[in-house]
Amino acid sequence: MPIFDRIKGAAASFAKRASAPLAPASWGFTGSLLQTFSRTLQGTNTTGVRVDARAALSLPAAFAAVNVVATDLASLPLHLVQVMDDGSERKAKEHRAYSTFMRSPDGGGTTPMRFRQAILSHCLLYGNGYAEIVQAVDGSRTYLYLLDPETTLPNVGTDGLIQYRVNGKLVDRERILHIAGLGFNGLEGYGIPRVAAQAFGLGLAAEQWGGSFLGKGAGNSGFIKTPNELSPEAASELLDAFNSRNAGSGNAGRVGILPPGYDFESTSVNPAEAQLTDLRKFQVLEMARLFRVPPHKLGDYSNASYSSIEASNLEYVQTTLLPWAEQAEQAYALRLLTEEEQAAGYQFKHDFRAYLRADAMGRANMYKTLFSTGSMSPNEIRAAEGMGPREDGDQYYVMLNMGSNNDPNANPTEPPK
């Protein structure tokens, strides 16, 4: 094709858009390059142990970290609300997407918590979580179906048009819900096990080595020295007899007798010398660091106290759960709400007040403060606790020594008689 025709074709393509995007072309992540970029970004791994998202879950500390973050956020109520002009909120029950996270995202196959738990675990392990968006024929509600993050990839054309490749088939972006973690191009996220392959490989290698050491019997790795050369058959019989008596955890501690002139030279490494216990403890901290989880959430209370755990839990909510909640809420709004609906105040919102359910004292103090400042009425408090309203319970109250500056009778100048 002549160069001028190519220029005219490109100009016509860009003219269809309000403005030509420069980011996809300038970064160079178009087409198949974008599809493979985050997948080929592999951290150094010299342990010899294969590390991927599925293998990472066999590391106890990693499984615990993924489970903690995904389950904690999925257990929070998620509502579609409309923020009114006065700042108040109401549940948008009339919206087609309201029931998506109230009963079952896929229409009965799974629960909202299991769906949200799964898609966030995909984000933590693969860097991305995907779901297909399907509208009911009558437009009455929206369905979401989880997609395999291993076979779902974003695809950016040379004109900047974003699509998704699902099992090899291109799908319009409006049909795909995509939640991503930290990434380089603003579209795809990095899988933590792939980027930190060395840390995961070290933990997996320690697990395998410890299991192999105990499974084959402590101290039995080595060579048998013989005074004379043995035939292959005799050597095989000797090894079989030695291993049947000494190898395996069931034979640990047994004593054997070698024939005269025979000697055993051990090549085993003592777990204490290899600092296996310290290494496994360090892996708990390493996983806590990578997934931004306090160590006590992974069962490590070695440096924990009541005050430090309380502070760590608050930091965990602020620096781990809140960012992931914001990621999910923005992704839901981007694909499940129109621009007009967002402008009208519709938004998805996690209710972090649910964390106070297990803290009766903290909940009581919060209600007491809100009630005494006139921020909540008795009926609003009762509704938050799942109790029915009472008569005359919609009145707001303030303490006697407080009042509005606009009310001349609220602050009497004469002392009471």
C-alpha cells in the first residue's frame, strides 16, 4: 500500500474519535504485545521450583494472605446507592444492577460473597479479575459470569480501541468487567507470584525440602562405602535393604548394622544448620509484606500485643481493604452504570460499618456520639441494629448545654433559677 494511502487511512480512523489516543501507540502495548506483557514479566527465580498462581496457593502463608484479603472484603455488604443533592443516600432498588450483588450475580449459580471472593483472589494471584456482563432480555437486571484469568486478556488495537480476548475470541469491552491491581500500562495488573517469583520459590522450596527430609528419614542421605567393588545386582540389593530399613518417617530413629569394612558417609544437611525454621518464619513476613497484610492475620503473633494488633487492624483496613474496595467500586461503576447514572449520583459502595458488628462497645460509643450531637435519631439507630421503629423516634436531640447559633432560645443568657 502506498505511504499516502496509509496516512489517509490512519487519519480517517482517528477522525472517528473525539481525540486520537497517544498512550497505546507510545507505550507500544498494542495487539499481542499487550496480551503478553504482564504474562511475560517474570521475576528472577533461582530455586528451581516452578512458580505460578496455582503453585503459589500451596504455600500456606500465601494461601492465608489471599484468603484473608479476599474474604474480608467480600464479607462487607456492597450496595448500589444514589447520593442525593443533600448528601444523603438511598438504596437504588429500582436499578437493574441492584440485585446483582444482593442475591446472585449469575442468576442462581453462586452467591455475591463467593463471586466477589473469587474475583478478588484472581486479582491478587493473577493481577486481574474478569467477568462477563450479560443483560436480561427484558433489561430488568444484570448478570455477571466469572471468566478464567488465564484465558482472558485485554487487546488494544492500533487505533487505541480496547477489546478483550476470551478463549481466543475478541469481545467488546462493554461486555467485560475488569478489576486490576498494580500495573504498568494502566490497564493490566501484575500477578504477585509472577513478579515476586524468588520469594514464592524460596518458600515452596523450603516446604518441599522439609517434607522430603522428614519423609525420607533424618540423616539418611549419603553414600555407602564398601571395601570391595560390588556388582550392579549386589549394589542394588544393598541399597534396597538399607532404604527399606532406614528411609521414611516411620523408620526414623531405627538402628542398623553394616557389614565389616562397610561405612556410611552422610551428605544430609541438618535443618538447624539450614535454618529451616527461621526461613519458614521469614516467609510468613514476606507474604504479609507482598499482600499488605499484618503478620498476625497470617497467624504470626510473635511481635504482637493488644495495642499493636488494634493499630495494625486499622492500618490494614485503611491501606489494604479500602484501596481494593475503591478498585472494585470504580470497575463496577465503569461497566454497570452509564455516565448519566453516575452523574445522577448512582454508585457502588462497600459498607465498612459492618466491621463494628463484632465490637459491641465500639458500636455503642459510635451511636452515643452520633445521637448526642444530633446526627442520628433513635429510629435511625434502631434501624442500623435491625430493630423496628418506635413512636416519636424520629426526633433529633442535642445536649442541654448545646444548641444552634441560629436559635436565640438555645443559649439563654440568664442563669437558670
